[in-house]
Amino acid sequence: MTGTTPNAGSGTYASQAAMGAFGRPLSTPNSVRQRSPPGHEKDVVQFFSKTFYVSETEDSAVVRVIRIGSLQGTCDVAWYTEDFSAVAGRKYIGGEGILNFGPGESVRTFEVKIINDDNFDTALEFDVILTEPRNCVLDPRYKTSSVMILDDDLFPSNDFKEEIETGEEAALHEVGFSLLWSFIKFCFVHVDQIWWKTILVLLLANLGNAYYLATIFIKVYLIDTVLNTKDPEAEERLWIPGDRNGTAVCLGLAWVLPNIILLASDYFEMKGLEMGFNIRNHLRVNLFRKYLRYTSESRAAVPVQDLKIAIMEDIPDVVADGYLIIFELWAMLGKIGMVTIFMLKKTPGTALQTLAFYPILIALYLWCTYKRRLDLMGKEGEGQSATIGTLMHAHNNHKLINCYEKKTIVVRHFEEVLKTQRKHVMDLKSFSFWNSQLIPWITLLAIGFYIGGSAQMVLGGRISLGALVTTINIYKDLGDRFSTILDGLKSLSKAISPLGALTVQFNLEVDIPQKAAVFKTNEKFALSHGQKNFDLIPIAFKNISIDQSPTFRGGTDFTEEAPQGSVIQIVGPHDSGKGAILRRICDIDSEAPGMVLISPHLTVLQVPHEPLFLESGGVFSNLHMCTVGQKGFDKRTTARGRRILERLGLGKEWILNLYDQEESGSLEHVAEEKLAPTSPFSCFEEEEEEEEEEDTNPIWAQKLSGSEKWRFQLARAFVHDPHVLVVHRPVDELDVNLQQQILALFREFVDKKGLEIDEHEELLGQQRRPRTLIFSTGTSTKTTIPDYVWRLTDSGVKVEKHPAPHA
């Protein structure tokens, strides 16, 4: 039975910070409450899923909370929303409420309103949190859930949908300046604090321009009035009549004192109006978030060297040349405006000719060189990517290159790549050099012609000496200003190339819509299966294709159900499709026929067949999957991890010492130890000698044997305690004693609903969810632990329930 709270999305939770939603102080944590007697455990309340999905176009997100247990009597919990990457008031309407479960009720729902806009975001998330349970307990792992909002907008604007869908940067270059303008608007509107900082910086720039105009008139006044002793009327124009020295002092103060205000303005701009970090951080976080959620096709289109260049180079370049440059251009335009005021007053004819000539020349120059510049920049970027790619190829494949003596060939190839890159770099440098000479030479010629006619203008009384001298300086300054504007406009055009690359990467497909569809299917399956006992919902395999090998034909598609709380063994020869079945459980092979339906309230973990380690982490960080130096683990958690290591035969003194040292915080980074040089024949050595291989694992992990690395993966899985554990061929390559040890732990994991569960855990006994283990083996592995065996044969899949020990 489901229900909806009437105050969902009301946003009143923040006003009740001191008191709980029931008007009483927030309740005591579950871990220190009075426990119920055995057999009288309270029902468990939790979210139906760790992640809920909603499209930006939907009105609201539907969040389900489930109750598991006897369902007798009533119970209730409070809930509230909390910002994460999605912010209340911008992407959703925050809220809080109370969920009441009546007798026999196992599902309640509430809704959170979603705000639709036209601004691009990667999939943003906010949290929903359960608190204050009454007559029930909260599952500590499922009392917090995330709501992921699927954004349907494009970066930087939906206006370029046609060009973006081509997936080609060249199509974006054709609309380069329009794309750049959309990016500027995106930053101004969508990045926090940028709009008001931008307006303030533009206003403050006028202070400097006003001062610049004042200095022009001060220089003319100094020559034509203060220092002009031959003009009797000059005395009357002095600031202090009859006192040239006093007036000169006042001019000096007028020159110096405004700089104090300008200095304070510059300091305020530097300290409080910095924008580059905000924009770079926004783009970097969103691109990184997007990359982690790419589909396999999207990830193949963006090699890791391209991601590195995008985050470390393209984004800073786009921010500097595509947004921050507008402040420099604004300041230069302001100064040109001040010069225009002066020249229109002193030499109006010359002013109109000069001020019209420069913009026309700049516009023609940009129009003629735009495509050539982007082409050269694109080739330079490709050369840089090729260089980094070659280095990464050599690093990742060093052992294979060494074994087959291909080092010379690789070095020669690298030399050719460097030569190609240098050619592209020099082409761009040459192009930039000759184009940088345009404005300086035009300015030089203009000053020369003006000096040539200066005698005629002064002697004819058309301009004063002070105005002439100042105008010559202004011409030079004007050339510098227009040169700066040209450089700024070139920077804007240069920003189009990295912006095009970022636009392509920001708009590649992600796997979130696919995950959302899987979630909806699993949710429908679980709710339609009955809501009285979620522990009885099986894992359903529907039409799974196992026809994976040209040497093994399994016949028809496979359909079967795996009950929760059981051990399932999938048995078959090599290439019989065991891995294909297991991959479908975690949607790793989502394009294959068939589906696996799993209730969303179950966590599923598939142990990678290849031992994987966090490269910068030690034993503790790798076991608990935490960041290096992360604090906050309680003693029970760390003690449990230690016990699991010992149960997996990883209780060697040096392993446990590293674990304890890192856990205690005395080591933020695991000390690197030097290993013996790799043998030149290491590529032919046995698997047990893998510790001498040159790999990317941390140094401590390289000291583990092959079987120890594999057992560490199992230890990590047991520590994380999933509801469904999936393992492909966990014991096939182990000796008999290790096989039996691992298989016994599998059985214990299912029977005790977890491994090495502390008696002080918040949920014990019937309050813990069943554990299910599905693993595969070859036909020769002997075991008596499974509840069901799915045997893959030439005629199909044979299901055996509670099998007897087999040879």
C-alpha cells in the first residue's frame, strides 16, 4: 500500500532546526538505543533505492520508503531534503515531512518538486534523508538516498543542437563567435556569483578610464598654460591665479592622489571579485562528473590524454580567452572612448579618420585570418594529444614492449611524433608573429605622417603645442590600445577551438538514462511482486542469452529465478557463457539479449575478475575504498576489516602493520619501497611471481602474490557487505585448501547475512537483509556449499536444487 504525505516539498524543515519533525528533540542514534528482545525486533524502514531518477521535464521526483518486518502496528519517520550538486530553489524545491505506516503497510511515498530551466547541467543530485524513527529502526546504509535529475539541455546552449549532434568540432567552428557568445551568457547567468561580479568589474573599469582622460587634459594644461610664459592670458587660466608653482603642485597632486582610489579599487577587485576560479571550477567539476558517467562509446571517443588536456589546458584557456578577456577589452574600449573625446575637441578631422580606420582594419584582418588560425590551433592540439598518447602507450605497455624488444621502434615513432608536433607549433608561431606586426606598423606610419604635418598645424594656429605633443603620445597610446583590442579579439577567436572541443565532450552520451530505465523496470518488477515481504522477491533472469562461444552452444535463452538468501553456483566449461550471465546482473553487458530483474532495495556488487587497486592508496584505503588520509572510521569498522583480512589469509605482519598505521593516521601516504629490478625473463615466469612485474599497482600491492591479490578483492567485497555478491571463477585457480577456505566463507556470508558482523551493529538478526551469493566455476571444482547449481550443458541449462557433493 502506498501513500503520499500532504506536506511533501513544503520546505519547512529548516525552520525546525532545534526540534524534530514531531515537535520533540532529535532522537537518539540507533546504535545507542535500548535493543528489543530477540524475536521482537522492530521493523526496519529504509529508502527503496540508494538512487532515484527523475527527468528535468517531470514535475516532481517520486521517492519511495519501505518498511520490512512483521508490519504489525504503526510506525513513522521524518524525512527532509539536503543540497548536494543540485541546489534548492534552482533545480528543486526543498522540503520535509512525516511518513506514517499503518498496520500491514510496507510502502509510502513522497514527492519533491523539480524546477525545469534551459541552462545546461550535468546530472545533478540532491539528498533525501530519513530521521527520527518511531516504533521502527532505520537501516544505516539506506537512511540516505540521492535523487538524480537528468538534464535535457545542451552546453552551452540549446541553440546549437544541430551542430552538436554532428559530433564534429568543424561544425562548431562555423558558428564560432555565436557559440562563444552563448558561452559568455552561460557563465554570466549560470555560474555562481559571476553576474554581479561582472557588472561590478565593468563599472569599476570606468574609474581608470576617467582618470586616463584627466591625465590627457592635465598634460595639455601643463604645457599650454602652466609652462607657457609667453601667453599673457595664461595667467588668468591658472588654478591659483598668479602662482604657476602652486598650480604645478596642484597638478602633481591631481596626478597622484586618484591612484590611491584606483589602488583600493584594484585590491577590492583582486580580493573580492576574482571570477576565474569560480568558472574553471564549475566547468572542471561538471566535465569530470560527465566523464565518469560516459557510456563506453563516449569514453572511447575521449582518450584520457584528451580529458587531461581539456581539464588542465582547454578550460583555463576558454575561461581566460573566452570570458575574462572581455574586461580587458572593455577597459581598452573605454580608454579609446576617452581619447575620442579629446581628439574630437582638439583635432576633429584627424580623429574621425583615425578612429574609423582602425576598426575597419581590425574587422578585415579577423575575417581573413579566422579559419586559418583555428586550423593551425587544431593541428597544434592534435600534435600535443599525439605526443601524450604515445607516452601513455609506452608507459602502459612497457612490459610487452620490453619482452618483444620493440623499444627502438617505439622511440623512433616518438621522434616522428615530436617532429610533426614541432612543425605544427612553428607554423602557428610564424602565423602569429607576422600578424602581430599589423597594428604597430600602421601606428608607426600614422605618427610619421602626423609629425610631418605638425609644423604647418602649429604655425597655422590650428593646434596648440601642448595639444600637438599630447596628440603624438595619444597616437602611440591609441595604437597600443587597438593592438591590445586586436590581441583580445584574437584571444576570443582562439578560444573557439578549445570551446569546440569542450562542447563536444560536454554533450557526449552518458549512461544515466539507461540506468534510469533499468531502475524503473526493476521498481515496477519489485512492486508488482508483492509488498508484504521484500525479502521474498527473487532475482529474476529473463531470456539471458548464453550462446557466447563458437565452440559451445548452450541452446535456448536462459530464464530462472534466484531466491534471496541462497548460494548459486553456475558451472560450465570454458567459453560456455558463465561470465555473460554474471555480467547481466550488474548491467555490464547491457546490449546483450535478456535482462536480470533485481529489486532496487538490494545493493549488488560484482567483484572484478582482474585485481584492481587504488594507485595512491595503502592497505586500509584500498580495503575500505576511502581517500588517502580520510578520517572518521569507527573502531568497530576498522577492527572488522582487520578480522576479514585475517580470515582471507592476509594476516601477514607487514600487511596488518600497514593497515594499522594508515588507519591511525600516522601515514597519509604509504611509503614507497624499492623492489628488486625486474628479471629480463619475467614475461615467462609463473603467476606466483607477479610481484616482480612492473605494473601500476601501489608498491605494497606488488609484493602480494597472484592469489593474495585476488583474495584482497574478496576481502574488500566482504567489507562492503552487499546484499548480492557476484564473483566470476573465484576459486578455479587456487589450490584445494584455499578453495575450501574461500567457499566456506561464501557459505558463512550467506548464512550469517554478512561476514564478521559485530554484535554491536545497529541491525542484527531478522533486521538484516538476506545475503545472496552467485559465483561461477569450471566443471572440475568440488564444492558442497551451493543451494542451487545452474549447470551449463550443450543441451541448455540444468538447474539442481540442494545438490549432493559431486566430483
